Amino acid sequence: MAKKETSTKSFVLRVDAATMDALEKWAADEFRSTNGQLQWIIAEALRKSGRMKKIKNTPPPQESET
């Protein structure tokens, strides 16, 4: 079976316990997962620095049936 291509990449991130605790609390305060909070923080930093333009919410492309 062929592996589906995704538009996301995974990587390991090591942070100290105090940083992780603060991040988890921040995520919970905004009703996000810790992963979702990290993605939001990174996207905001990239956007504010001019390194990434704001991405409109568009549905993912449909897979063609063959």
C-alpha cells in the first residue's frame, strides 16, 4: 500500500519542564492542544516577521479517483 503524502512534517522538540508547563497552561487557556498552540505560536512569529504571508483557510485538495 502506498504511503499518503502529507503537508506536515514531524520532528522532536526538547524543552525544559518549566517551559512545557507554561506552554500546556497557555494551550489549555485558549482551548488548544499543546501541538496546536506550538503551531499557532510559530505561525504568528513567522507572519509578524514577514517570513510567511497569512494563509487563507482553504479546504485540502480532493484526491482523484482512479
